[in-house]
Amino acid sequence: MTERPLATVVLAAGKGTRMKSAQPKVLHRVAGRSLLGHVLTTVESLRPARIVVVVGPGMDDVASAAAPHATVVQEDQLGTGDAVRAALPALRDLCMAEAGADLLIVFGDTPFLTAETLRAMRDRRSGPEAPSLVALGFEPEDPGAYGRLLLDDSGAVVRNVEYKDALAADDPQLRRALDSKLCNGGALLGDAAVLNRLIDELDNDNAQGEYYLTDVFAMARADGFSARVQLAEEQEVMGINSRSELARAEALYQTRRRDEAMAEGVTLIDPASVFFSHDTAIGPDCLIEPQVFFGPGVVLEEGVTVRAYSHLEGCRVQSGASVGPFARLRPGAILGPKARVGNFVEVKNARLGKGAKANHLTYLGDAEIGAGANVGAGTITCNYDGFAKHKTVIGTKAFIGSNTALVAPVSVAAGAVVGAGSVVTDDVPTDGLAIARGRQLVIDQGAARLRERQQEPQDKDAARQDGLQPEARRRVAGQRATGQHSKE
Ligand code: UD1
Ligand code: CA
């Protein structure tokens, strides 16, 4: 089936005042991706010839988020119809193409609209009997303030009535629209040339003084064009207007994502405490313990264990490796097969080879760690000198003793050993041993003498209190310490 070229408009000019945010509504995130990002990804999967995003004045960061797609600015928020009208000049060449094109309009704040539903809308537009317009309808539990789609006996759309207009109407027939359970989900698909003309003709003679996109249904019917409804699930058309709706959307997304992961063979001991990003990729037989957070860009190959209270983002963990408990993998962390990163270990832009271990209290940043290397507790790669980042290289099977500071740029070659507590500033050759710490000094009886000296001032205080001379006081203390008792 050869489909007509598709022009798409995403409406995102609304300020979203109920979010009470300095950030435009569509940039708030669900599962680590902006609402707009979710919508664009879905729409992109239909391979439209062009996508134009309508933004409000000054919404430069929305425009950046929309790139490489074009944006147009809707100067005043005069309604959804006005917003689409603002986008039309950027699409006119496509819309007016001789061969005919379709125009799809979606909202930037409805992140769960699926590609399947949009494809079903497109499918309705093919064939000789195809309607000129396809509305997206749904039947919510509570129709609330949604627009109501009114159908005739054949199922064709007669018109849409906005909630406020139904409320304000004198006409009892219009008021009865509120009894209709069929609501308008917002998205709209139709013949681009027809829509172009109708949108140019919209007026704002209604309860809100807005240019309603939804008026095109009645206008089309008056001109002899038909409109049909594609039904969607209520969750799909869920619009996000407040922080609590944002949280509800997140919860919905996470529930679905956890179920998917388990269906694909991942064990989640406590699913409700594991948070995924939109792009988290997890292989089969991974085990995820409670309280784990996946930021964007995580790939876990098969058989990986992520133990409790770990935070991962922008990293790849290869098969059989183990992370945590209490580990942090930051962007650029790559753990090789069977590598182990244990408690209170942070890894950033560093690769651990096969079977390499960093089990406790360590920071590995900008580093390359060879297969089988062992990084002792408390090891720190000092990668930043206050001006630039530098690299640390640790060779295959090297052994880094506990509490070592590796002052980058520096390398410890294969098989080398670094003594505990070292501050390594020079490269260590293959199989070499580096000990870079103050040499230990042992003074026989030094502690005893130190104690004597330390005790003197206290003795003076005590002597003043109990009337003893320092010498006598020391004798008494010595007897106590050795368990001797003076007979009294
Ligand atoms: C709209 C529909 C309503 C439907 C509901 C579904 C109209 C007239 N009404 O109502 O039938 O039931 O969605 O959620 O279309 N926007 C702009 N510029 C504007 C106005 C809006 O870009 O001037 C954008 C908003 O940012 C938002 C989208 O259009 O992404 C929808 O606008 P909104 O005001 O939320 O429409 P509703 O009143 O909810
Ligand atoms: Ca809305």
C-alpha cells in the first residue's frame, strides 16, 4: 500500500500554568524523557515527510528539544485551531502537493499516544470509502471537561462540542452533549488540503473566545466531507497538566515497563522499587534487587546482577557482571564480562575488563582497567587537577593496594603491584612493584615514652586535686594499670 505523504503538527505552545514551573510543560520528564520527546518518538515512527512543532514565544529550549524538527511560534494562545494555523505556512508546499497529502495533529503533552493507534488512524484513511477526517475518540470513566464527539446513526462524526460550550448553551440539544460518553482525545488526521482550507476559515465565536481545532468536524460535514472516529484507551490520551498528573503518568509507565522486563526474563525482587528509563535495555536472566534506579542510556547484557540501592546511567554492563550494593555507574562506565563493582564504588567514563574487580569504596573516573585487575578498597583515580581531566590506565591482572591515590595521567602496567596507601604519580612498568608512601619508622618503647610525656600535664591537674605530688600520682596510676593494689 502506498501511503500519502504525511505532514505532522505537534502542539506545544501551552504554558502549562498548572505545573507551576519555570520550565515549559512539555519539557517535564517521564522515565527520563521529556513529554515532547515521547510524542516525537512516536510520531517519528510513522516516518512523516515533515514534523513541525508549535511553541510559544520565548520557548527556545522547547525548540532545541524539538530539533532537528522545525518549530513555529504561535504569538498568542488563541486556541488549538490557531496553533495549527500558525504551523500551516511551514507545511503548505506538502499539503498542497498535487498527489495529495495527509495532515496529522497531535498534542505535545499526551506522551502515551501509541504508534499503533496513529497507524490505525492512517489505515482508516485508505480505500475509496475513506473518510476525509479521522478523530481520536475515547470513553473515559469520567468524561469531565473533555470535548464530546457527537455521531450520527451511521457512526459518522456530526460535530464536537467543547465542555464549556455545552455548559453555557441555551440549546438543550447542545447541553445533552454532556451525556455523551464519547470524548475527543485531541489527535486528528485528515486530508491536508481539506484541513488547510477549514482551519483558515475557523472563527472564535464560542464560550472561550478561542479558535477551536475541533470545529473542523462540523465545518467538514457542512461541506460534504465525512469524519470517523478511531477509538483509543483512556490511558493513551492522558494529558499531563499538573505535577500529580506527571507522577501518575510516571507510575503508569513504570508499571508497564516492569511487567515488560519480567516478561522478557528479568527477575525483579521488588518490582515497585525499581525505576527504569525509557531506553533501559536489560537482557534475560538479569537479577535486579530492590531500590535500583536506571537513568537514561543503560544497557545490561544477560545474567547481570544489580544489587540493592544502586544508581546507573549511561553505562553498559556485560554478561555475568555484578554491580552493588550501593554502587554508582555514571555515563561512560563499561563493565566487562563477570567484572564486579561493589559497595560505595563510583565509576565514570571508565572501562573494567573481563573479571576486573573494584569491590569497595572506590572512585574510578576516566580510566581503563585491564582484565582480571584487582582494585583495592579506597582506591581513587585523581582524574581532575582543577583544570582538565586525565586518564589512568591499569593493566591486565595488576593489583592496586588499598587506599591508593592514582594521580592521573598515570599508568600501572600489566601484572604490576601497588602497595597499599600509595600516592602513585609515576608510571609503574609491567610486573613492577610501586610503594609510594612514607617509610615506616618504629621506635622501641616510643609509645610508652609518648604516653608518659602526654600524661604529665594531667598528672599535675590531678595532683592539685588530691594533694599528691606528680611522682606519687604516677606511682598510683602505674599500680592501677598493672593490677597491683596497695594494701591499705
Ligand atoms: C482539547 C480539545 C478537547 C479534547 C482535549 C483532549 C480543542 C478545542 N479541544 O481541549 O476537545 O477533549 O483537548 O485532551 O482542541 N495549545 C497550543 N496553543 C493554543 C492552545 C493549545 O499550542 O493556543 C496546545 C497545548 O499546549 C496542548 C494542546 O494544544 O498541548 C491542547 O490544548 P489544551 O488547552 O490542553 O486543550 P483542551 O482544552 O484540553
Ligand atoms: Ca488539555
